[in-house]
Amino acid sequence: MKMTREQLHDLVWSMPMTKIARQSGVRDQHIARACDGAEVSRPRAGYWQKVENGKSVTRMALTNDRYAASDVVTINASGWTIS
């Protein structure tokens, strides 16, 4: 799984990480670690339940303090890297 930080941000805010993991063939923990390490905000516990129940939710913005939005994040079975 290889994408820019911006694409990863959009992906993790579009569907639960367990679903992303199933579709991508990597573990959801690897996706979470990649997000945390690459400073990509991700939904916290309860976010998807609120979405399902029509409650108001806030999507966090992608910050570019340490990394650029165009930096590429690679996630695989052994972990993640950013370049």
C-alpha cells in the first residue's frame, strides 16, 4: 500500500481502518502506526458509530508541520516508511 500523506488522510477519514486493512491486505495496526508516525490525523474511538447514527462529527485537518502532504507513505506487512 503506497500513497501520499494527503491520500492516506482522505482514506482513513472515508472508512474504518479495519475495512481499509481488509481491502489492502495489511493489518489495521500498521495503518494506525503509519498514521501516527507520519502525523496523519485519524478518527478516534466512536467516530464511525456517530456517523452511522447521524450524529455530528468533526474531521481533523491534515497538518504539514513536519512532513509535506505530498510525502509518500508505504505500508506493508513489515511496517511503514515515509519518503
